[in-house]
Amino acid sequence: MSKTLILEANGIVYMIARQREIKVVVTDTATWRQVIAALAQAAPALVGEVISKDRRSLLGDFMFNVEGDQTITDLDGALRDLPETTRLVLLSDLC
């Protein structure tokens, strides 16, 4: 099975990616690091600005917020408990 994740690009993320939504599809057993790699492939402009050059982590103070109520701190954690389609936002402590 797979999960569709839709990153809502706001603020600096939108300014860099020039896309309002970035959609990626990953397996049910994917980790957040694999989500980052998929986002890097879907929006390469984010690499080096928001996503690390090795495409395994987020830079600076960026973090995932899931559906507006959960912040992801463990990038090695799996996505198993997420609905089939989930909306994400990249937040920064600088905002």
C-alpha cells in the first residue's frame, strides 16, 4: 500500500519551490527521511535551502507539522498511523 502526502508550501518554502502544493507518494512503511527524499525529488529547489544536500534531513529549524496537530521530531519513525492521504506543512522556529 501507499500513502499520498501533500505538502502545503507557505512562506519561504513557497518562495523557494514556487509551488503551492507538493505531492509525493510513499510506501506505508516509509520513514520521514524517505518523505524528505521524495520531496527533494519533487521540488529540487528545496535542496540546500530547506532540505539537506544528502536529502535525509531538514535544515535549520524546519520541522514537519501533520494535519495541523502533530509535529514530527523522529525522522526515523514510520508513517504507519497516518491516513492514506495526509496534508503536511513545513514550519520553522524562525516564523
